[in-house]
Amino acid sequence: AEELLLQSEKLSVAGQLAAGIAHEIRNPLTAIKGFMQLMQSGHDERKQFYDIVFSELNRIELILSELLMLAKPQENVYKQVDIKNLLHDVSALLETQANLNNIWIRQEYEDCKLLLQCDQNQIKQVFINLLKNAIDAMPAGGNVYLSCKKADGKILVEVKDEGEGIPEELLIKISEPFFTTKEKGTGLGLMITYKIIENHSGSVSVQSKVNEGTIFTVSFPAADGP
Ligand code: ADP
């Protein structure tokens, strides 16, 4: 198993730049979409071309929205929460979709307070991204183990899948903006994930073995100390 500590300093610069560009592109895009919709209303043989253009525009819009999340003026709402509740909510959110794909989310939380000082929405986003990736990695189904414990003043959350794994040479790339191996991926999820974790003074490590699975371990300082 390979372990790699991932730094995200580079990402913040890339992220800010990208977000600035995203903002500039989104306005003309909205106008184009509006006119596309008007043109689409007649029905002739060109309809299929309009449909393709429209779905590609939607894709660009999705990418831009993800980028803009980085740029959001950081009106962070920091609150002290027990991360068990948050993880439980995120898991419930994705469970139905997971089960439809024959995937089962197994939760295991240490029976003590797991307090985190955090922006809840952002931390939810982190675990939504990690769980979605875990689900995507198991096209044939399997288990995702979501666990959390406290050790040495740190809250450790583990997202472990039984999926396709990540080849060693790609581990360094997965957090780069736009790196994706998925047909419909944006390659922005992990970049955003790492950025949020960094903003919470946390860190991430990844262990992976091809055809066996991947473990993302996220560590945060516990709000109530050791
Ligand atoms: P996206 O999901 O849009 O591709 P991400 O930044 O979330 O963007 O992920 C980048 C890439 O990292 C994925 O395309 C995939 O190749 C790899 N990856 C991330 N998580 C996992 C995982 N749990 N198992 C296997 N590969 C993963």
C-alpha cells in the first residue's frame, strides 16, 4: 500500500485563478444558454444539434459552478459540531443512490464526543465528494466503510472503498484541477476537498491498491483538545 501526504499550497493559487476565470465565463454562458433555448423551440432536424450544444453548455456550467465554490467570499460559519451527526447525514444523503448500485455504506463511529470546529456545509461537501468517489470506484458494487475516531487530539475520519484503486503514479495527480479518469468527471472534486480540509487546519492521506481499494484518511484537530 502506498501512502502519500498531499500538500495543497499550489492548489490555492490555481484555484483562485480558475475561479476568477470561471466567473468571467459564466455570464456570457448564461446568455448563450438563453438564446439556445429560444432557438430550440422550433422543431426541425436541427433539434438534435441543439440538444448536443445544450448538454455541452450544461457541462461547462457544472464545471464553472464547481470552480466558483472555491471563490465564494469565505463567509465561513464556524460552529462546534459532533462530526458523527454530520457524517450520518451525509451518509443518509447518498445511501439510496449507493444501494441502487449495490453499494452499502458501513458506518462505525467511536463512542465518544468527536467535536470539530468547522463550517458544516463545507465539511459535508468534503465527505460527499469522498463518498461519491468511493461509489464511482465500485461499478460492480461493494462496501464503503465510513469511520471516525479520536486519537492524540485529532479527529480521524476514514473513507475506505473496495473499488478499482489508484495506480501509484497517479496518486500525485488526483488532486490536480481537471485531472479525471471518468467520462463525466470534472476533476475538481478532490481539489475542492483538499482546499476545504486545509482551511480547517486538517490534512489528508491516501492509501490505495489497484483492484483492492482506496482509503482516504482525513485528520482534523479536535475542538476539545486531547
Ligand atoms: P472526478 O470525480 O470528477 O473525476 P475528483 O477530483 O473527485 O474528480 O477525482 C479525480 C480522480 O481521482 C478520479 O477521476 C479518479 O481517477 C481518482 N479517484 C478519486 N477517488 C478515487 C477512489 N476512491 N477510487 C479510485 N479512484 C479515485
